[in-house]
Amino acid sequence: MGRAPVTALGAGRGGRRTSHVGVADVMDRGGPQPPRVLAHGTGIYPATMTGVLVGLGRAGGIMRRPDAGDGRRVQIEAAGFARLS
């Protein structure tokens, strides 16, 4: 399965959402991360990040994986982003 361009992920009426691109960029640079770290890295409130991740998940842009050290936690992993640099 090929990687979807970021413009296809989370596009709103005016094009791609800035929050989605920011999350994609942070994951591209830092790899899989927990939602709270993604929120901190993008400057998005943790509660808002939940909605952003739901949108990206529906678009097929992320995967949630159990944390190897703590099964109650999840790591968010990019699943369809093109490199953003």
C-alpha cells in the first residue's frame, strides 16, 4: 500500500488543516509518540489533540499501537504521510 500525500489527509474546506500537518511533521521528525507528547510538540492542547487524532485516524493517516512498556498507553504512528520537508 502506497503512502497517501498529506494533502489527502484531513483536508477541510480550505485544504489541509494546519493541525494535521503539524502532527505529521512532528511524527516525521520524532517517530511514534504518545498523544500528550504530540500535543506538546505541536502546541495543541491535549484535549484538542484527541480530536485531531480522530480525524487523522479516519483518514488513515495514523495507527495506534500499544506502548511496549505500559499496555495502558498508546503510541501514535504515521501510517500514510508523505515527508513534509
